[in-house]
Amino acid sequence: MAIKWIRIDDRLIHGQVATSWLRHVNAEQIICISDKAAGNPVQIQVLKMAVPDVVLHVFSVDQFIKIYRENPIRKSTFLLMENTVDALRLVEGGVDMPYINYGGMRSKEGRHSYHHDLCFTKDEEDALQMLINKGIKVEYQIAAFHAPTPLLEMIEKAKVGK
């Protein structure tokens, strides 16, 4: 599979992604999938400035599903999304995702916090459970040098601690 790494991080590209994750993944290109970013030319430029030496594409969820179906990805790719709901839409649209690596999902209105940077809305939690039910391996890993932890294990530990 040309997709080398699949990550959800609500900031898409930021310092850790631009440095440690890019080295870890060693992909030829980054594809960011975000309806919000794809519709905002300024955000697209900011994302490109964060990784000036890397080929970067930004697509909406529906655009990527169409592209994925019609044009197999040939370059090694680092796939980034903002949330679990979009990941589920991609899977339901036929995008092969054997695993998802979670990074920061910070607190915002409507999100329940399980960890300082692991927060979900009800829709995101429902989508997460559906992804897991489909057999997708889901892990939490802030930085590339950290060991991944099964995401449900993180959530369960947080529930017990409250």
C-alpha cells in the first residue's frame, strides 16, 4: 500500500508532524484531508509553509474518496486527517485503513476529555467505535519516539481515574 502512515491530529501539520513524524514516516508526500482546510486557500498556504520541502495536497473528504477510487496512490504517502468522523467517512467511501494513529485531539466545545490532548465529541466517539468494530487498529501516540498505546486502553484508564 502506498499509504505509509495514517494519522489523526486536529492541527493537521504542526511542529512535531513537520519534524519528527516526517522523518519517522519517510513518505514522499503528505495528503491532508479536511473539508475545512480544503475550502480555505489561506489555510492551505499555511500548511504548505509548514513543510516547504515536501509535496503536500489538501483535499476534502469527498474529493479524496473520488481521487482514491479513480487514481491509485503511487507515491509513498503520509495521510493526515482532523477527526474520527472524517476517517469513518473515508473508510465507508472505500479507502483502505488497516490502522489509525491518533495524535492530539484537543479540548474544544462539545468534546469530552479523556486526557489533556485526547478529547472527543459524541459523534467522534461513535465513529471511533464503528472504526474499531470494522477491525481497524487504533492507537494513540503523541510523538514518533513514544510507544503507541491502544486508544481504547487510554480511554478506559481515563474513565477509571475519574
